Amino acid sequence: MKFFYGPMDCGKSTLALQMDYNHARQGRRGLVLTTIDRAGPGRLSTRIGLGKEAVEVGTDLDIRGLVRQRWAQGIRVDYLICDEASFYTVAQIEQLADLVDTSDVDVYAFGLATDFRTSLFPAAQRLFELADEVTRVQVEVLCWCGRPGLLNARVVNGGIAREGDQVVIGDTDADPAAGDTTADDVRYQVLCRRHHRVGDLGPTARAEGQLRLV
């Protein structure tokens, strides 16, 4: 079981698709899984335009049972590509480890390590504890100041948030035309540790195409 992690926009989903391609072209059979993807349920997408159909991992999905169901149908499953794995449940991470240890299924998990408060996601913490190999994705992401972007800040109505639910989908602008005047404007921005700690989002206003969590 390998866990690849990094902040937003470092290429985790792109690497996941590349990993799937490399294994499939050698004749291996796998499943691609994801959750809360920017393109909607049942789809793994990337910001550079690549994408693929995927199994949506809801909180009640038994991944071990899913694989065994495929086996019962005569479908080989040699490996799993698990995108957005930091949003899985801890029980699902345990299921992935069980598939590796008892069934020799290779698992490649991709996701964030920490949330907007710089706290580990529970599933990411369990991956750090159980994975045979942990790798930080090496594509460099920069803070607005030019330093390495390490942390994902949640920006609510123009200011950095320090409290709230651990998972909130970004780019949720209120729509006055639809009579929505109470919803918060939520987005995410990668910052260096210094500017995340002080809440400095930089000198420029929100631009079109600003980074988003999902």
C-alpha cells in the first residue's frame, strides 16, 4: 500500500491516472475509486483536463466487499487506484490494508494530508500509519509570495477560516439571481506556513480559476 500526498494542485489526480495507465498497459486489471471529485460523482478528473470514470466511495461503501464482488463475477482485480483518499473513512483505509495483506491487491492512494486548520484528516493519518510507502508528490506548488505552498487555506467571504466542518466544498458563491443571499462564498488557496499562520492571502483579489479543494 502506497500513499501519495500533497497540497492542492500538485498533480495527485494526474499521477493517479498515470499510475492506472501504466499498470493497465501491462495487462493488469484494476479499479479506480474517488470521492467528492470536482467533476461530480463517479468521475476522477484533473485540472489539466484528464479524466476517467471511477467508483464513487460513499461513507457506506465496503471496498473489500466491492472487490470480492468483482471476483465472484469472474473479474480480476490486481490493484486499486484510490483518489481523494483523505476523504475516505478510517474503516475504509483498514479495508484497503486488509486487501493488501490477505489478497495481494496493490493499493495506490492519493490525497491531502491536512485540512484547512493544518490538522491531519483521519483517513490520511491512518494511511501514514499503515502504508508501506509514503511519498510527497514532487510537483511544486507556490504560495502567492513565491515560497513553497504547503497548506490549504479555507477562504470564507474573503477571509481565512479557522473553524468549521473539516470537509466543505469550495467555490460555493451565493447566487442572488436565485434568491440565495445568505450562502457564504467559500474557496481554497494554497499558502506557505508563514502566511497560513497569519492569515495573509496576498495583495491580489480572487482571480478567475483560483485553486479549489475539490
